[in-house]
Amino acid sequence: MLRVRDEGSASGVFVAIAGQESISHGAMFNIGRRLFRYLGHLQLPPAPAAGQPRVYGAPLPQGQALYAVEEVIVGGRSGKAAISGAPLLTIGQVNCDLSFPQDDDLASRHCELAPVGQGAVLRDLSGVLGTFVRITPGTDRQLKTGDRIRVGQQILQVEAP
């Protein structure tokens, strides 16, 4: 039995998902050369009390659970983000909630997230390109023949002896 462990490295250790995988709030995942963080369900600010200043901005749907995903760029800063109340949030090259049209490392519709409970189901739609989830630092993950691991920019595949 082969296991991999992330010892808390800065860049992390990622494992390709087989079809779909449940993720939780704060989970990191990688597609192509892009890194994302699932922010989970968002708490809507309470309505201002009578006589209090009103904050204006994009309208938020009332009575609907919202969740968010953000791209993580160099230095851990936030890049593009998407907030949705829809049952699915898609990421890919074109016609997605988060689209990266010039990124040839991504499939047209690379992956999708569906919120469930306090987490989400991350589904790979890319075929051979893969969607990778970060192993929680300090935990082990069992591997089997054919599994792919991403460490930095290197992708390693488990082969049988």
C-alpha cells in the first residue's frame, strides 16, 4: 500500500480526483496551472436597522444560499472570483462562471462545483487533463495504481511494479 503525505509545504501536494470528490470550506484545488480555493457558503450581511446607512453594491438574492470560489494567484492573493446561488458553478476556458479563454491548459468546461451541506462536490469534466485537490497538510492519502500526484509543476503517476 502506497501513501502520500503533505508535510505542510508551501506549494502543497495535490492528487487527481477520479470523477468527483467532496471538498470542504477552504479546500484548495488545481486545474491546469491555476489554483483555486473553495470559500464555501457566504453569510449575507444583515439588513441595516432603520436609520442606519445602507451599503450599496451588487444586489444579493434574498433567501438563497450563496457560495464562492476564488482563484489564488502568486503570493496567496485573490484573483478572479465567482459567487453563485446556482446549483452548479463551472470553471473552464469558455462559457463558464469562471472563464479563462486564453488558457490552453484548461478544457472548455474543465470542472464544476455543486454545493452540498457545508461543502461541495468537485467534479472533473476535463478528461485526461485532470482536476487535482490538495491533500490537507499533515494527513496521509492512500494511492492506487494509476493515481496522479502533482508536486509543484511536476505530475507523477503511480505505476505497478
